[in-house]
Amino acid sequence: MAIGRADPLVGFHYAVEIQGTLKGYFTECSGLGSEHDVIEHKIVDEKGKEVIQKIPGRLKWEAISLKRGITDNMDIWMWRKKVEDGDVDGARSNGSIVMFDQHLSEMARWNFENAWPVKVSGPSVKSDSNEIGIEELSITHEGLWRVK
């Protein structure tokens, strides 16, 4: 049986949707994943030999980190303000990270749940520089699944 070749997707832009509403486009994204702690148990096999068996421990979700050139869009700052004001329950939201290609066609999508912004930071550039100011959003969550 022949196996079809799947070329890697080329990401161009990312979007953040919160509760189904677009909150902004980003040019960098990382942290779309999870990992388990590894627990080692010594066991004795049927021949009496000690063997170390590895089993999954606590599941850890990575924080999602997104970066973009600063814009006049205040949505992520207002979302973060809820947390700063102590309204974490009000800030918790379900949403998606959407990856687009250079033609702005959706290429991949990850859904997350019970997320809130753990960090928002503004640009750090010198006034005499012609660099673009970058703002960063870090999101913590309680689950992430690739759905497309």
C-alpha cells in the first residue's frame, strides 16, 4: 500500500480567537504542546531480574507564547487587565490558535480551554531605532488539542 507524502505546513500568521471572537494576528507562536513527568518504578520481571519501568506522571501543558508588532488593538491588554484586577474566573476563556498560510487560508487549528493571560508585555526598543516594537502574549490553559 502506498503512503501519500504530506509536506510540512508553512505558517505565515497566527490568530487568537477567544470565545469565537478574533482578538488579533501574530507572527510568532510557540508552546502548542504538552508533556508528562516520567515516573520510574523498579519491578522484578518473571525471570527475577530488576527492571526499571517508566510510566507517565503528571501532565503539564506548555504556556502558549505569541508575538507581534505592536498595534492599536487593545483586546489582549483588556483580557490581561481582568486578571490584574483579580477577576481570573472572568478572564478564563476557551479559544483557538489558528495558523494561516501566506494566502491567509487556515492551515491548522488548536483549541484550548480555561485559558487566561499570564503575561502581556509591550515593546522594548530605543527611540532612535527603526525596529518594529514587539508585544508578547503568554497564555496558560487547562487543555489544548489540535483539531485541524
